[in-house]
Amino acid sequence: MGFSMRPAAFSDMEPYLHQQAVDRVRRMLSNPSIRVMEITRAWLLAGLTLYEARPDKEYSLTDCISMETIRREGLPDVLTNEHPVTQEGFHILFP
């Protein structure tokens, strides 16, 4: 399963929600069943290529890098609330 979280989405929220986001990410990072991947230059360029190819979509560059990473890992399921990823063929686990 792929996972994409947009930490920037929490940057303008109340301090309580901001801390909740920090706590959730720290719990995920300490979970041995979650693999955190470093993004290589090649994956960054693949994301940039997707971003460039989709000017009609409301994808961010971060979205495109995430989608390319998930695609390259062969993961069809994505845990996100970003419904536009279905346009790229991903199945959302978080409706």
C-alpha cells in the first residue's frame, strides 16, 4: 500500500492540530511495518515529468513525486484523501 501525506496541509492550522500531525508522523516513523523511502534524483525527475505533463490537473509537484514513487513500487492502493490520484489509476483506501 502506498501512502501520501501532505504535511503542508497542517501548516496553517491550530497548534493542537499541528501537534497532532507531528505525533501521527512520529508514530508512523516508529512503526516497523512502514517503510520510509528516500526520493532519489531519478524519482524527483519522474515526478517533475508527470507534473509537467499534467498542466490541466491540480496536482502539486509533491503529489506527482508521491504518485511516481508509488507507481514505481507497484503499489495500486493509496492511503490518502487526495481523490484526484484516482485519475492516475490508483485505488484510494481512505475515502
